Amino acid sequence: MSRFLSDKYAALDPYTPGEQPRGKKFIKLNTNESPYPPSNGVIDAIEGKAESLRLYCDPTCTELRAAISENYGVSAENIYLANGSDDILNFAFAAFGQNGVAYPEISYGFYSVFAKLYDIKTTEIPLKTDFSIDPSDYFGLDRLIVIANPNAPTGIALSPSEIEPIIKSNPDNIVVIDEAYVDFGGESCLPLIVKYDNLLVVRTYSKSRSMAGARLGYAFGSEAIISDLERLKYSTNPYNVNTLTQLAGTAAMKDEKYYLDNCKRIIETREYTTDELKKLGFEVLESKANFIFAKSDRISGEDLYLALKEKGVLVRHFGKAEITQYNRISIGAREDMEAFISTVKEILK
Ligand SMILES: *Cc1c(COP(=O)(O)O)cnc(C)c1O
């Protein structure tokens, strides 16, 4: 840290991204990326387009917005686009956090980072003992509420009918539903945006759309909330979605079937992996995401993480006391998961 850094940033506790190893070849099951490539439409859309980088990109993302609008049947004014969904969450905390924020104690690690960045009064709400969220804990809190659904790293999902009373009982604050993993078997709250002007549904191309490296997130909400987010964007970085990403994102929306088929395959592989781990005595939470959260009473979470790494398989381990016995395992291709299971067997032997 230099002596020039503003005091308010010196105390930050930045997010730690999952490892992105260089060199050694790992079976990489630690950051919930898709094991499948972007669709042919995406590859065609950006091929030979390097020349387009000379000009600034379209700050309104008109074509991309139209493609998303058409795919989801939501009008363009209700859609916001950004440099990954982290970029959207960043603005949501900045814009809507003045009454404080509440989110689950075990959830996506970035929420607490943003809360601290903007010095927002924070309520971290414990999960139930089965790691599920109790919706009634969030009724009438009168502050910004942020819930990942399905939740991370548990993978457990709430239904929209369980979430609706949270939105209804906090009419003067924004409820953010972070749907990074909704395409893997969860149910979206998107239909509720016409009914509630305080709902923001956040999505990403990083997981189900095989574009983590392109950095593209999108959000649905009332026209007024979207214009608030635009106001922050035009006060920081109007060109937050680059030209190649806009082209790729537009093409991906038109190849919906390809991505939904991939999601189906990932769900099948998730069920296979869950069954195999259970046969080995693991406890596996019921996941609606492209990862599973599992523990064994035969080996500690950290020891398993380290032993897997030693043998060339990367998973994600968290230090937090309540979940330190667990590992979060991204669902890769079927071959990756077969290799993962046989490595676990070797380690337990
Ligand atoms: C991966 C993830 C994100 C971030 O996605 P990006 O679009 O890559 O920034 C947001 N929320 C949750 C819960 C995630 O797991």
C-alpha cells in the first residue's frame, strides 16, 4: 500500500477470485465456468472484427439490448448492461444502499466487499441449519436486500413464490435477486418485474453462456431503476461493454437452444457427480446450480482441497468456520467429473 491511498480504501478487504492457474494443466472445477465453448454464432460474430476496435463501442448497446429484449420478452427500457454482473452489483450497492443492506451470511463473497467499499450498514442474516434461506428473515427490513438465487456456494434455490413476499414487504427499498445460476434448474423472478418497481434481477453470461472472459452482465428492472443504474454508468464509464463483447453477447442470445442444451447436460452431470459422492459417504447439498457443495466426515474440507490440488484437480475451499468442512465443486464435462470422482476415491483410500 502506498502512503497516497485514501484512508477509506486502506481498510478494504478485497474479493479473492478463484485461482486461474498458468502452466500446469488442472482439471479446473473452481470458478463455475462452463466446460463448453461459446456457440458457433458467437465465434462467427467476432471473427475478423478486430478492426471494429478502432472506434468507441456503442454505449447504449442497442443491438445487444434488442436481442435480450426479444429473447426474454422484456422491453429494452427494462434492461441494463454492464461489464459482468459484478459491475451491476457494484452500482446497485452504490445506488441503493443508503438505508443499509441485508444479505445471507453465507453467500457470494463480493456482497460484503461492496458493502464495505460504500460504507453501508450491513446485516448478515444466518442461514437455517440446513443451509437454506428463511424468506421471513427478510420481511420488512426497510433496507437494500441482496439474495443470490440459487444461492452460492450452497446451490440451494428459493421459488419465486417464496421470494415475492420479501419484495412485497420492502416496498421502499430495492430487492436484488442475483440469478447468476438460474439457468441450471432454478426459477427466475423475472416475471415479477412488471408487478414490483423495487425488484432488480441480475444475470450474467459468465456461467450458463460460456463467456466468463468476455465480461457481460445484464439486469432487468423497472424503467426508473434502470435509469438510476445508467446514471451511475454515465458518471463513471459509459463504455463499460466493449465492441467484441456486444457482438458476442448479441449472437449468444440468438443461440439460446445451444446454451439451454448445455445447461441440460450440466444438470445431468451434476446429478451423476452428486450420486457418486453420496456413494462415497459425502453429504451433498441439493444444488440447482452448476456446482455442488459437499463434505465428508472422512477428510476435512481443507485436506481434500489440498490433496485434489496435488493431484491436478482444482476445487474451491472457503475458510469461513460454518462451511470450512465443505468444498464447492464446479460441474465440468462428464469426463472431468469421472476423473474427479476417481481422484477422490484414490485420496480416500
Ligand atoms: C459468478 C457470480 C457473479 C459474477 O459474475 P460476473 O458476471 O462474471 O461478474 C455474480 N454473482 C454470483 C452469485 C456469482 O456466482
